[in-house]
Amino acid sequence: MKLRLQYVLLLLTFAIAVNADNLGYTNEKPLLFGIDQDYPPLEYVDGSGNPAGVDVEFTKRLMSRLNIPMTFKPNKWAAIAGDVMQGKVDLAMMVYSPYRSNDVNYSRSVLRLYYQIVTRKGERKNYGLRDVKGEEIALMQSRPVVDTLKKSGAKIVIVYDLAKAMKDLAAGDYDAVICYRYQAKYMIAKYKLDNLETEDLTLTPREYCYVSHNKELIDAINTELDKMVQGGVVEDVYGHVASHFDGLIIPKWVWYAITLLVFAIMTGIIVMQYRNKKNLKKALELARENEEKAKANEEKAKANEEKARASEETAHQSAAEAKKNAEIAQRNADVARRNAKEAEHNAMIANQNAAKAREAAEAARKSEELKDIFMGNMSHSLRTPLNAIIGFSDLLMTMDETALPKDEQQNLLQLINKNGLELLHMINELLSLSDIEGQSQLFQREVTDVDAEMRQFAAEMRPQLHEGVTLELEEPVEGMRALLDKKLLKVVTMHLLDNAVQHTKEGKITVAYYVKEGGMYVEVKDTGDGLPEKLKNNIFGLLSDRNTYTHDESQENPGLGLSVCKAIIDRCNGKIGVRDNTEDGRGTIFWYWTPTEILN
């Protein structure tokens, strides 16, 4: 599919290519490219006063391919940004901003930039953007990040010299610095700031693009960028930054391996279904044979009874042979009774076999029904995002570039990305369930502050609550420290919390945990939709959904969240269950208990 898309893009490239020679740039009037004089490793001015960096190298190649003469205009970033917006420079590179998209033209993305938070080693653990209220955090101006920090209650310090901010952080100023991943690694290595450490943030990555007031120039750049992507030029120039400063690129063979794994799982399910049908057929045949034997024994018993009656009549008719006939009759009666008992015993065995056969048939029917529903859910789950990805991508490939506005094209690309992430999430849950049930999951127990972990879980879920819903945490009076696996504690608890958040539109959600019967007992109680009666006996089976109790056409992509929880708790020799929330009169209570060494 990817190769077909590349061929179509190449054809579209040749069909709508812009003639760069007609853009009006000459040796006497070259294109003016503005660069930040201090933005390494992308663009900067070296010790000899010459423009340098990956952006400079790539733009030289791009303009050479477009036959556009160019020259550089280095300046401080604040001045360059103003020059771009005022049209004083012809071209520059900056992060895409929806606030500026109505005033200037952006090219397609050249590079994706991911955020990190930098802190001093040993001062915070699992920092993220949790519990940053009152913390002093320095960053360069970014409206989305500033808005997020304001909501978290952090003290925001806007800086214009990132290198100085990193040095100040290492010296004890600020509590943290937020920047892009490649910037953090570059400056820590360059200035040898060994007392700093980084952590990835879940903020939306930013798109690094060319920007200009000249739409015809941006159209020509977009056309040539497609060719440079196909020719490997973008990867050749930015590959070092992408692999060492901005995250690893997932190889194609990984996607092929995942596809083969999904195919193998589906094949295994089909084989199991075939075997169950074969076993059911054998059970039915055995039941029929037992019924036939029972009928034969009953007929034999009736015949023996008739013989006994005939013997008794003969005894009455012949007084002279009474004694002899009585002995014969007695023997015949004994044989008849034995045959009757044998027939009764055989009939009882036949009934038992028939009952077992019916139970086996019913179990096989239910198993087949569950697997059919599971296969239906999985087929729907795979088809839904794949249909969206294929449909939207076909739409983008087959229509003229000017048929849709840029923002609508961007929305289609975001939908393709969203459905791809959903498909990856479902495959990850399938792999997690397979690892756990295959006993390949490792348990790394360590001393854990359960109170702190539970507070973090609650803090992460509160921004996702519906309006008016509250999330309360009931901690033990004396706190709790235990020896357990933090990762598995988070997986199970967050799955149950996520389930409660999705189903609770009003009221509250309560998380309680305490010591019980030599282990730790955790309970997630909500006042939400409640548990459907038809699912109470199979809520943790393979039909469970990541956010709901079973698949519904009106819901989003299903997952295996509760099945993963069940598999984890079983591996821990624990228990997991669900019941109606009778305390509040509505909602559901999910709970689990696991044997744990409590340290206090």
C-alpha cells in the first residue's frame, strides 16, 4: 500500500509540478532565507561567521534542485520571526502554528519535534507534568505548552537563550526546563551538563516546516519535498538528527512482523474452532451409541420379563411339574432380576452419558459463540481503523491538491494518524495478553510507596473526567509501602480507572486500597452506567472492551483491557471481580486482591 501511495505521489508530482524558473528569483535578486544565528544543530552561525547546520545544508540542496539562487540572512530568532511575518525575508523554517496559518503559508512537514522535560538528577522521579504546581519551569515561548503549564499551576519563566537556561538549571536555578528532545541531548552533550536528566512528555509533537508569504514558492517546495522524500534526500540530511536527537524510526520489518503475528493469532483461533467442532461431533456420536445400547437393554429386559411371566404361568398350569417348574421359574426370575438391574444400570449410565454429552455440546456451543463474537469484534476492530486509513488516503491520492482547503487536508491526515494509533494500541494489547498468558511476562518486584503511586494515577485521570464528576482517593490512615511490581500495579489500576471514567457522566469515582488477608486490596467504585446483566458471568473474558464491557457499534475501537487485568492478577495468584454499586444505588465496583509483602 505504501509503495502504491509513493507511485501516485510521484505521478501527482510530475502532473502539478511548479516551474521554479518562473518565480522571479535571479542571481541579481536571489531568494533571501532567514536563519536563527543560535539554534544548533539545525541552524546557526559558526565560529568563522558562516551559516551552518542541518537546515542550511538541506535548504541549499532544495534551492539547487529548484534552480533558485539564494542567500542567507542570519539574525536573532525574535527578529527572524518578525521578518517572516512582515515579508522582509522570502523564506524561513519554523514550527507550524495554527495561529499564524492565516497570515503565512506553511510547507509540508520536514521534521517532527518531540518535547522533553529536563531536571537535575535525583531530585524528581517520573516527573512528567504531574504535580508541577508551584514549580518554576523555564521554556522558550510556545503557546500550547504555556497553556498546559498554566492549567497545571506551574510558575512559567519565558527565556530567549536556551543554552543559558540549561546551564542555569544545572547550577541550581529553576526546577525544570522544557525543550525539544534533540535540543536537550545536544546541549547536555555540548556543555557536559552531566547532572541533568531528561524525560519524554506526552505533549503533541510539533511539525517543523518552511514558511513564506509566497504561496507559489511554498507549492514548489512541497512538490520538490515529495521527490526528495522518495529519493531518500530528506532521510540522508536529517537522518542523524532524527535517529540520535528526535526518536528512532521504526523499520519496515517490524510492521511486517506485527502483521504476521496478527495473522498467526487469527489462524490459531480458526484451528481451535475446527477442533472444537470435531470434538463436538465425536461427543454427539458417542451419545447416540449409548442411547441405542440403552434401548437394546430395555428391550432385552422386557423380553426377560415376558419369559418370567410365561414361566410362572407354566408353573400354575402344571401342578404335577410344580416343583421342577418352580425351580426353573426361580432361576428364570433370578436371571430376569439380574437383567433388569443390569438394564436399569445401563439406562442410568446412558442417561449420565447423555447429560454429559448435552453439557459438552452446550459448552462447545457457548465456546463457539464466544469465539464467533470475539472474531467479529476483532474483525470490526481491525476493519474500522484500516477502512478509515485506506479511505482517507485514497481520497487524498485521487483528488486534485486544490480540491480541498489545507486545513481539511490536514484534518484527513490527522484522522489517518489517529486510526493508525488506535490500530497499534489494539495490537499492543493483543501482544500484552499473549505475553502474560504465555508466561513470558516478568515480574520485577521492588519497594513501592503505594500512596504516591495511587496519587499519580488519580492525577493523570482527573483531566479526563466528564464535567461535574469528581475522583476521590481513600488512603490508609498510616499509609502503605509494599514489595510489588510498579508496572503491573499501574496497568491494572489505570485500566479500571479508565473504564470507570468512560462510564461515569455524573456523580463520583472513588479509589480505595488497604491491607486485607495478607495482601493488598484495591477497589474502584463509580456511579456510572452499571454492569449489564448479560455480561456479569464473562466480564473478564476475551469479549471485554478497553473502555466498555463489550463491543457496541456506537463505541470506539475495542481492546482487551479487562482480559489483560485478569491475566496479570491470575499470574500474581490473586483475585479480581466486579459487583453492582449498591452503596450508592447505581454504578459498578471493580476490585482486585493480590498477595503482597506489606512493609509497614
